[in-house]
Amino acid sequence: MAPNILITGGSGYLGGSLLANLKPANLPSHGCIFAAVRKPEQAEAVKQYNVMPLTLDLDDADGTTKAIIDNEISVIFFLVDAIKSQTQLTMIKALAEVKKKTGNEVHFLHTTGAKMFSSHVGHPTDKPLLDTDPKLYDIQKSHQGPFDIMNTALSTNNIVIDAAEARGVRCYIFAPCIVYGKGEGFGNKISIQTVAIVQAARALQQVYKTDPGNPTWPVCHVYDNTTLYLQILRKILEGEEIGYGKNGYFLASSGSVPWNDLYAAMARALAQHGAVDDEAVKEADEGVLKKMGEALKCSPDFVAVQLAGTCAYTAEHGKRIGWVPKYSAEHILEAASAEVELILKHQAA
Ligand SMILES: NC(=O)c1ccc[n+]([C@@H]2O[C@H](COP(=O)([O-])OP(=O)(O)OC[C@H]3O[C@@H](n4cnc5c(N)ncnc54)[C@H](OP(=O)(O)O)[C@@H]3O)[C@@H](O)[C@H]2O)c1
């Protein structure tokens, strides 16, 4: 039976971009593609992508389970919550029931984030940490950082893998990184970390760096992030075994750039828009960190988690399954002006 697919988070930045690119992707033979929604206007909006809206309250475990089993969904892409694990567990259990009922192989993709492979959760940063590293699961299990919320998100990756393995569900741990570019869906059009840089800079009328040295972080244009989701889906539909569970990590990134270069490029653009006093990038002291925290609605010590840190996580798995990113890592620096403009427009709206 051709597999039915459920995509969640379709009103979001990543999920909307995924929905918008389903048609041009010309996927191999499949059953119905459902998009999880929670409002009538979202149900209406997703129809433009030739997908079937499925109204779900993801906090309702029974309702979610029933919808997955009744609709015989055997592939779920989860793009909603990188931190908690309850909904993912519900979905994995339901997929196992669908496998029993239909005999189909079942697949669950969890969207985490590059932060869960970085200095913020005590991961090694002294050399590239490949997403194909056979020790990655052990590294994820044995490292933690100073923030409970980050450790919870890290544990979620492990919980998903353990639960899926115990129930015969093939799972994939998909990590977006600094994603940039205009979202292509009907809902949210802007990202997270670039937005945090702009938000803090506007509040202080200056771009500030929080970390010493020249730390780097992986980056990815939203289009390339989308095409990795699609390449995984394509391979699943072709019945190819691409590595799953403890070998199912994927980083969506075309390479890394130094935060300092990104700050400088964004500071130039912010200065051109009159959103900061000048284009200099200054070092944050305690008082500045406090104000940045107020702007980002977090404690001063959490500011760096939002717009700094070191991440040596390196994308290899996607390339092995035929994913070819279109944009180089350095493109984010060339695109900084457009990114700033997009964010400023959104914040003014
Ligand atoms: N964007 C990035 O650069 C990036 C980087 C790394 C990791 N991630 C992770 O990837 C995931 C998606 O990111 P995003 O940028 O696309 O986020 P987003 O634009 O904020 O979208 C979040 C999506 O999740 C849905 N959602 C949230 N809570 C829900 C709930 N309780 N029940 C049902 N749906 C719910 C939202 O639906 P509504 O519209 O109905 O609220 C929306 O469709 C997040 O977990 C994020 O942390 C993103």
C-alpha cells in the first residue's frame, strides 16, 4: 500500500516551506499527504499545496493516536517542538500500531536543532562532529549543559530513538541550524537566531557579541533545509534504507561561518536601516547582557544560547543520500541585508 504521510508544523517557517515545495519535488508514488492543522483558516490555507488538512490537537494523545491509525499514516515528519517529547512518543506508538495493521514499514522524523549538538549541551567542539559519527548516540547520551531546557531537548532526541527502536519504527533526528531566507509557506516567514540578533540589536541600538574568540556555527538557507527534508522523504518512499535510529542523524547545513562575520554583516545592514547607532560590533559586558536578556525575554546567561556558542556539528549524511545544497555557507553573509530587511518588515507589521 502506498504510504500515507503526515506533515506537522505547516503554518511554521520550516513546515510551511516544506509544504510549499512538495509539488515541485515530484515525489515518488505515495498515498495521501496530510498536513496537521489546529485552526480552520490553516485547514483552508494548506489546500493550496494539494495536501489534506487534518485537524489535530497534538496535546490530545487519544485523538492524535486515533487520527494516525484511522488514516493509516506510516510516515510522520514532526516540525513542531524540539524540546518536549510527549507528542513524539504518542506518534511513535501510533505508528507501531499502523505497522501491525498494514504491514507497512513506518517512519518518524523528529526536528531538533543544531544547538543540541553544540557547546550549549557540552558537546565536543575541538574537531568536526559528523552527523554520520557512529558514536553520536553515545555522545548525545553522555553529555549535558548548564541549562535544563537544553538538556530536556537533548534527552528528547534520545527518547525518540529509544522509543522508536523498541517499537520497530524507523526514526530520523533532523537538525536545522541557523536557517535564513524568507519562509515559503502561508504562515511564519522568519527564522529564529537571525531574528534574535536583530531583536537584541534594536533594543540596544548596537550589535554586541557575547562570546570571546571566533566561534563558528553551521548555517543553511531555508530552501536547502527544505530540500533535505524532501530528499529524506523521497528515499523513504523509494524504500531505500538511509540510516535510522542511532544512525539516523541528519544536519541540514551547507557549512559553517564565524558568528563574528554574521554579526558584522547584519550590523552593516542594521546601520543602513537606521536600526542601530553604527555598524560596529561591540563586546557585551554584564549590563549589556542584562538588557539583551530583557529584549530576548531570557536571563542574561541564556542570551548566548540564542545568538552565540560553538557548534562543530557537520553535515555528511544528507550528501550520502544525494542531497546537494544550492547555497554556500558564505551566502548567508551576502544575504544578510535581505534577511535584516525581512525581519524588520515583519517586526513592524
Ligand atoms: N527556524 C530555525 O532556524 C530552527 C532551527 C533549529 C530548530 N528549529 C526547530 O524546528 C521546529 C520548527 O521551527 P520553525 O522555525 O518552523 O517554528 P515556527 O515557525 O514557530 O512554527 C512552529 C509550528 O509548530 C506549530 N505548533 C506549535 N505548537 C503546537 C502545538 N501545541 N500543537 C500543534 N502545532 C503546534 C505551529 O502552529 P501554529 O501556527 O498553529 O502555532 C507552527 O506550525 C521548532 O521546534 C524549532 O525549535 C528551528
